[in-house]
Amino acid sequence: MVVYKFGGASVRSAEGVRNLKTIVAGTTDDTFVVVSAMGKTTNALEEVVSAFVSHDKTGAMAALGRCVDYHYDICRGLFDEGIPRAAKALFDELGVLVGAADGREAEYDYWYDRIVSFGELISTTIVAEYLAREGLDPRWLDIRRIFITDDRHRDADIDITASTPLLKKAVAECDGTGRKIFVSQGFIGGTANGETTTLGREGSDYSAAVAANILDAGSLTIWKDVAGILNADPKFFTGTRLIPELTYLDAIELAYSGAQIIHPKTVKPLQNKRIPLYVKPFADPSGSGSAITAETTERVSVPVLILKKRQVLVSVRPHDFSFVLEEKLPGIFGLMHKFHIRMNMIQSSAVNLSLCVDEGRMLERFSDRLRAEGFRVVQNSGLELLTIRGYDQETFTRHSSCRGIYLIQKTRRTARILRTQTPDSDCLEV
């Protein structure tokens, strides 16, 4: 068994779905295919959720209609009759849910998971139908009934122990003696009592890694719209270079720093069974790509730049000048966990705490709670966090000299620079 994961960019068009079929058809191994929502469908469904929980059903149905039209356009390029019956049934079900249910702001995360999860269900239904018509005979699996998660909506963890017998049973029940192909969803799962959950943005990588772990796969390949793992995102930087080999440790440190190439949770299920992870170019399946394994022949020899946009610097100080480190940190971190606040950098003094966090809808509620507990809270938004791993002096000097810098931290191998989102042009070079 090999596991292939295709992200939203890979299946954003009819041409992309046809290319997926070519890649899957190009191997004789049993293949477990994990597919994300098509294109920017997750963003589109988030618009539906926002309108829905605000009691704007007209806006929610309008946003849903745009999402339906997008998928219909893709299906017209794949099927003579347009959208397959099974995919239409899912859209009908979603339309009934959005039109009839009572969304409430207090249950945003619950409704998010119920609505946004349809993106993956619909995309995999379309992909499976196309593969079937092309003679590949796939089996579609509803991963919500297989991957058992905790009940932390929008950031659930998969219980691998509970999920293992369910996935193995589903695979074993596949009839036939020839090659077996399975198509299933990334990003979503379900609680033990049947409630749908999501695994966090980019969680499809994590889904694929868990499937590879449970199935003792020979490898996991993530198909991307880049040549492999580069030392910086080419959307933001010029002069990027391919990194052909990384260790599991390299990969997890890059992911934790914010590298978008893989999800932070992806590495551990693979490392536990020493399953190699390949990142390959979707547009050029014969390309060499990058390999992540337990050991490599060479260390990463170039600086790696990781840019996280939409950052906020939250500065916290108690009004009574009590010592933050001694008395207040456990409570502050507890509130961050409660409100799903992701901390990317921290700096403290006796009475001041500076937190670099992701933008998010819960940030104001977190800040209000701190104020209610006696803290002075100031926010600086519109920032970006640049992490440089394995920096050299030239690279550090170039980026630490940019205007609009709020905070710099530096260790022996890693530098982190919090700055405005409109840096000097020199800061766009690797």
C-alpha cells in the first residue's frame, strides 16, 4: 500500500482531476488516496459559516450558491451530465442544513465542522466518480466513520488506537483480487458519538500520515504545486532552492515554525514506523521532489526562510505590577488554550509579556478576558513573522535591517524577526 495526498490546488479544476487520475493510474501498488476540498472551497464554506452563525441566512445561501457553481463548472469539464448524483445529494443536504438550522455564535466551532467538512466529502465524491468512469474501480470511504477523534472542534486529534481496527476493516472488506484503490477525505474525522470534527487548517497531511501509519504503508507522497520542499516560499521570496533531503527532525521543526509545505502533526505518525514522506510536483510527476526520512546523506546546507503572515503582537502587563513569570503565566496560557490562540513567539520581562500570535476571531475575546482579570492589553496587528533556520550572517543582516521591525530573537541556529507586512524590497530575497 502507498498513500497519496492531493491538496486543494491539485484538484481546483477539471484538468487537475484528470492529472490526479494519471498519477494514480501510474502505479501498480494498492493506493490510498486522500483528497482535500477543491481549490478555495474551505474559504468559501467559511463564508457560509460566518453568515450562518450571524443569522444571515440570505448571505449564507448566496455564499453556498457560489460554491455550488464552482463545483458544477469543474464537473462540466469531467462528466457529460454535469455534477454526479452523489455529489448533488451532498449539496442538497448542505443546503437543507444551512436553510433550516439555527446557527448560534456560541456554537461557531461546532457549526464550522458540520458545514466546512462538506468540502472534502464533495471533492472526494467527484474524484471517486471520475476514477470509476476511467476504469480504476475505486472504493470511496467516509473517514468520519473511521477516524475517531476527540471532541475539540476545529482542532481535533485522531485517536489512532481506536481508528486502527476501523480502517483496517474497511480496507479488508474491499472485494476483488486485483489492485485496490481507496479514495477518502483529509482534514475531517468524527467523535465516538458521530459528531463531525475537523483537524485544523492543512490537516489533510495529518490525515494521510495517520492512514499511512495504520496501513503500514511503504510511503506517503504529498503532491504539491511546487517542485518539492524549497528553502522559502516562492510566492514571497526570489531565488529559492530545492532541498532534496530532510530528516524527520528537520521537517517537524520547519512545520512548527510555520512552513506551509506540511502540517505540524504529520511527521510523528510516519516517524513512529519509519515511513518515508515524499513531496513531489503535481504538474511534473517525474520530478525528483524532496524526501523526508529518518536519516539523510547530507544536512540542509542553505538558510531556510519561513514566513507567517497575519500576525498580531499582544503586549500584556498587570496593572498591579505583579510578577508575570512567577504568578500569571499559567493562567494566561490556560486562556490561550481555551480560546484556540496559537502562540508563535514569546518574550517576557518582570512585568511585561509579549506574545506573537495568529490573527483569529477569538483574539478579541481572549484580550477582553485578560482585561477583565486585571491586565493591560495592547495589540499591534498587520505583522508577519520571519523564521530563518540555519541562517548565515549575510541573510540575517539583510532581513534584520528591514524597516518596521518590532521584535528580534536569535539563537545559535535560528533567528526570528517580527515585522510589518510591507518590508523593504531587499527583504524579499532569500
